[in-house]
Amino acid sequence: MNEKTIQFLQMFPTTVLKCRLPDHEHLNVGLLDYINGLRRAAPEGRTRSNALGWQSGNLDFDNPAVAEFANLVLERAREYGLAHSWSFPSHMQLVMRELWANVSGKHAYNNVHNHPNSLLSGVYYVRAETECGDLSLIDPRKQAWVMQPEFSERNQMNSPVQFIVPEAGTLLIFPSWLEHGVNQNLSDANRISIGFNIDLFHEKMVNTPM
């Protein structure tokens, strides 16, 4: 067989958007100040998937840094949708439904979870040091791992888990159904991030109290 006729087709991809936000150093100053204030006001935080770390309630969109951040994320979410050929009719709008901060000290981690009742989810790293805890993304094709041969090395075609190393200023957006977790923070510095959920709503619902 002529090797030139061989193709390896990537079917049913799970897409993760990764980018650096513009002027993130300046943006992060405002976000850090706001998050630190929230933590001082409510040091107990809340518990969701987080273990040993602190998590805020929903962030205030009236805060200038939060508003700027949310707008930047929604712009990237639209790019995600366009890459998947979403039509975006004029009466439909992307809406940031939830937005929260995470402060994860040494040994803190997040259990594997997904985000029900949402279209897109993601994370933005406000502060991230070396070995502060990689994001783990779990292959949703559970049946693909019933039987596997031995591998000489792991890659994107044969690994049931993909890891992304956090970096301050980096934004990740992925489908909300994708299971993910966060490894333990092995550094001595807090990993500070912002998680979010995005939906696509009819404009009439956007202006209706929920």
C-alpha cells in the first residue's frame, strides 16, 4: 500500500480553547485585589469540588475588573462557538451565568467533576506557580478504555487523561459536560483561579430575573 494513501482521521474531537488574555498582568492586579477582599470578608468560603481550598460565591459583575474579565471571556466563548459553526442568531446571547474565585494553597486539589445545566465552562489563572496543580481533563469515551494494548509512550491519541499546566494569564474554555479535576498544589504559593459557566439564552430570558 502506498503510504501516501494512509490517513488518520480525528473523529468526534473534544475541543478546548486555550489563549492568553491581553494585558493580563494589569487585569490580574484588579482581580487579585477583589478576590483577596472577598476572602477576608468570608474566610470560610464554600465547598463544591474543592478540597482544602477556598472558593467564593458568585462574583460581582459591577466590579470593574470582574466586568472587564467577563467581557473578555464572552468574546472568546463566541470564538469557540464560531469554530464549531454555531449560528448565533440575533435573538440569542451568550451569558455568563456563574463566576467564582478559587484560592488553593499547598496540598489543595479539586475532585473530578463536570458542570451540569451549562453549555460552556472554563478556568482562568490569576496566579499560578510551578507545580501548583495541573488541570486534568478526562476522556469522555469510557468504552474506549475497556481493553488497551501496552503503549511505548502516551500521547493525545492514547491517553485517557490530558493535563494542562496552569500559567497566570491563561484562559481555558471547554464543554461543560467534560469531566475534569485539579491535581494537588505542591508549591508553597496559592494557586488563584476563576471558574465560570456560560449559557446561550434567548434575549427575552436574558432580561428576565432568574
